Amino acid sequence: MKTRLKTLAIALTGIAIIASCDKKKEEPQKDLKAVATNYDRSGGIVNHNDSKYLKLKSIEIGDCKWTEGFWADKHKMAEETMIPHMGTIFKGDIGFAYDNFKKAAGLMEGGPLGKYWHDGDFYKWMESTMYLYAENGDEKLMDDLDEIIDVIGKAQEDDGYLDTHVQLLGIDRWSNMHYHELYNVGHLYTSASIHYRVTGKTNFLEIAIKNADYLYSVFESRDPELARMGFNPSQIMGLVELYRTTKDKKYLELADIFVTMRGSVPMDQHPTVNPNFLGDHNQMRTPLRKETEAKGHAVLANYLWSGAADLYAETGEDSLITALEKIWDSAVNRKMYLTGAQGQTHHGASQSPAGRTDMVHEAFQDDYLMPNKTAYNETCANISNAMFNYRLLSAKGDSKYADVMELVMYNSALVGISIEGKDYFYSNPLRMLDGGIDYTHATTERRHRVPYIPVFCCPPNLARTIAKSAGWAYSKSTNGIAVNLYGGNQLETTLLDGSKLKLNQKTQYPWDGAVEFTIEECKSTPFEILFRIPEWAAGTTIKINGEDAGISITPKTFAKVERQWKKGDVVSMDIPMDISFVEGDPRIEETRNQVAVKRGPIVYCIESPDLPENTSILDVYISQGTKLTPNHKPDFLGGVTMIDADIMLRTQNEEGMYRKLETPSWKKVKSSFVPYYAWSNRGEAEMTVFMPIVWE
Ligand SMILES: [Zn+2]
């Protein structure tokens, strides 16, 4: 990294001095609030620099930049279209969020509009612009934010409280979890910490600190009456990040309080909880440290687990990480879709021990219960699955967690946004049928992507994920660097021993498995580079300067190359991009005798535009002997590799819920599979990931 973000802000008799070796940041900040601070400006999208219990640590924001290929293209889409367009929505009279702050600040008349959690979603959008700024240095982006931050500051109550809906509606604070007060401020803490990291300005951070101090005063007594308030607990991640920024231990204590309060009180009806949200829905039936299963709302769950993993990073508490590993096994190995998506149903039930049944929504269900058509799979759940896996990757150093991150990013996260960058899915089923669900009454399920969903949490979550994705590409190991994600990029970082590392990665991954790294600057003593060998990548080879690296290469591990590297060294990886049929565990009834097509990390689907007119997706079968041929189309759907194949269309005219089986007749036609993330970009369509296999 050519810049070091580590800055010590010292206020002496009202004069703020910023010490930094970043040229851009050497300028005194004219609007920096002069407060005595010893804040830590270093750190990545999460700041691991002082986290003692991690195997892998984050690189700094801006250390890695996508330069070519898949993620560079997606980042460009986010920078040029998705994030500015989303800003227009949030600041206009469709998205309401900014207006709510103006109203709470007394700058506008009227009551709040939109959902209770809109403040938090607006903070997420703000965060996404900060990552753009960290890479492109466009001061206008931060000038715009300064205006917004000024309004947010005016909206804040004198005692630090901030929640526009509660303030404007005159609702009693902490009277019901559904008002999302903690979710909103959690995103405030994260966003403000990132803002300080990338700008050095404390104007947003001071709002967050004032609010967190107030929050501490409310929750430090661990009042059992407030034990059920931790709904959608982004505040745990936010508080740990605020602790990392300010080094004020009370924020870490508060994060622990919110983890510990879960499951600490009887799950009786209580005025702070809607009856439908009691118990497992909100991960409150069982204390987290004793939980062994993924239960309840999939976003709430992943936010809680991510926050708890952040807490572990600072405390090293065994009982936390042990519980999180058990929960991960349940969530990923028995309740996750092929696309990395989570949350099998919109509405369901959770059966706890002792026969208690809780209603759950947008939630994890039983093991291997994996409906395709009605799968809920909220984009936020999928993204937060990647966030949780990034934290476990950091804690354990095991590449299996990065495999899940990658799976999510290419499939169940990216499917949330159109190729153009303006339309969104909220729920992400694996099959879409004409007449499948009555979408006119659905709150969040849609037949196709739409420009605005009244529940607008997923779009800014996806925006910030794409904007920060380069920060996930590498991690620092004890004596070197780990390659978590492949993609054309430039890395310029400082290893944990303070030495510089500069390298370039060239690749057209995932369309092509050739990846080339060139070392541009490094220390003279030996260090390691850990190359992730994905679970599906048997046969991967690694050459150094044209010679076999002579190391063992095992899928689902990091391949470790430790040597005395020098400028000009070239590492050439060849990751086989074989096309496979994938079947589900036989206990998944919904995929029995069906297969999906996968190539590298990309899950494919078949969609109406690639079928003869008026073909029902339910008539599509595939022979196990079918030849699957990659067909790269650089100018189609933003540049995709399609997979061409002969498919079989079954013709059957019988009707009825159950019918006598007649020998079907078949028609063989040429068709193509499209990446799942790119479906629904060619008009209204039917789609399926899994299709029945014909054993010929
Ligand atoms: Zn969402």
C-alpha cells in the first residue's frame, strides 16, 4: 500500500494535527473536530491490527484494488451506476431515508416514511461510498457525506439517542424490538468507523461515540426487561469496530452484554417482543454459547454470529468460538443452498428441545429441507453468511470458510442486482415458475428484479459488499499473505512484521482458471504465500518462474509456498475450470434425482430465453451423458461464460395432482445454461437451478 492510513490525531489547545504518511491525508482537516483523541485510523474493513486471537488478519482498506476482469467490472458497475443511483433513491422521495433525518433535525416537516430500519440502510449506503473514496480519492463523495453527516448530527438528541422513526413518531425508546433501534445504530458505528479510517475526520465518529456512550448507559445494568431488544444485532459488530477505533473498552463490554443477554431470560410473552418473534426466531431460546444449531431468521443469525466472532477476535473466549464452529457446521453443511444462500423459508417453525415450537420467519429450517421454488434466501442473509465466513476464516485460518465466501459472492449475493446495476432481488429462490407464488401480495418476493423494494435493506448491503470486496481478497498471515479470492488486482500492503509487499495478480477468473502473480516488491527474507485451493479445484498446479512449485496441493486447503521471494518472481496457477453436474445429499428430498450445473465457483441455471418458445421449465430434463461445453460471450450479460448442451424436453399431456405414468416422449434441443447470478436480465422468465436427470 502506498499509503498508510495509520494516523494519530492529537488535539493540543484546540489545534488538531494529523500525522500520516499518506500524501492525500497530510493536509490538515479543516472541519476535523478538535477533541482529544487517540483513535486508531489503521485497519481494514474490519480492523484486526490489535486482535490477538486470529490466524489471518485483514489488509488495510485500499491495499488491494481490482484492476481487470470479473470483480473489476462489478466494482466499476457499483461505482458508476449502482451506488450513485442508490444515493439518488435514498435522498429522493422514493427512498425517504435522508428526508427522515432532515425531519428529525427539524429541517423538514412531516413524519417518517419507509421502514423502521431505514436509518441503518442509509448508513450502509454511506459506507459503500467510503470504500469507493478509499480507492478513487474523489473528494466530492466525502463532501456530499459531510453535508449528510451534518444533518445526522442535528437529528441526534442531546443525550446521544438517534433513531428517526422513534424520534418522529414519539414512540417510547426501547419499547419494542421491532423498531430496529439497535440495528440502526449498529450500522452507524460501522459506517462511522470506516469514515474515520478513510478520511481522518471525526465528525461522523463523534456522533457514533455519543450514541454508543448513551447506549452503554442504557444497557450496562443488563436490565432483564431489555434482554429481548437485540433484534437484528448489527450493533455487536459495530460496537467491536468502535472499540477497535477508539480503544474504549466499554464498547467491547457492551458487545459482550448483547451476546450474553441472548437466551438469558424466560421466553414469555413480553411487551418488547411481537409474539411471532419470540424464541428461536431471534436466536433467543438458547444462549449463544450453548447453541449447536443454526436457527431462526437467517440475517439476524448471521449478524449475531459475525458479531460474536468479532468479540472472539478480541477476547479469545473458547466457548464463543466452539459454539460458532458448531453453528457453522449446521448452517453450511445441512442448511445452505448450492448457491451459498441461507434461509429456507419465508414462514416456518422451529422445534426446540422439550417440544417447544417457535414461529420463525425468513429463517433456517430443518436439516436438508431445501425447497427450490419457495426458497427465501434474502440477499442480506447470503451476504451476512459471507461476512460470518470471513470472520471464521480470520479466526481459524481454514480455507473452507473462504470457499463459502466465494460461493456466496459469485452466486447468491450477486444475483441480488441486475447486470445494469439498478434493479434488485430481495429473495432468491432456485426455481421460478409462472404462477408459482401470488406475487401481488408478496412483501419481498418478486417475479423479477425491481428498482425499489419498500424493504430496502439488501441493496445497500450488496453495494457495500461489492465496493469493499477487494478488502476480502487477501489476508495477512503470521509471516506472509493468504490469497482468499482470485481476480485481477494490485496489492500493495505491509506484512505483519512491517515489511512491504507489492504484487500484481492477472487473471480472467472465474471464466478462465489461469492466474498469474508477479512479485513487484518484497522483503529479502523468506515468507509464505498461501494460495487457496478451492474445494472443487482438484488438479490445480502451481509453478514458480516456470518450474513446478514442488508442494502438496490439496483442495479445500491453502497451498503454502514459503521461500525467499524476489522482485520479478512469477507464480502461475492453473485452476481447472471443469464443468460438473452436482447432486444434493440424498436426504434433500427437493433435489432427489436432479442435478445442477456448476463450473468453478459459478452455479448455473436454465432460463426461458434459452428454451424454445412456450417451453415450461418443468419439462426440462438432462441426460447424464450430455456434453457440456463452455462458450464465453464477452459482450453478453456483462461478459459471461455460458454452457452449451443438448437438453431433453418431456412432452406429457396428462393432468391431475397425481397421474398414471405413461412412457414419456422426448425432444432433444440445443440450449445453454446461464450463470445463476445473471438470470432475469432478459425479461420475465422461468428458471431452475436443479433439473431432473435422465439415466441413459
Ligand atoms: Zn435485506
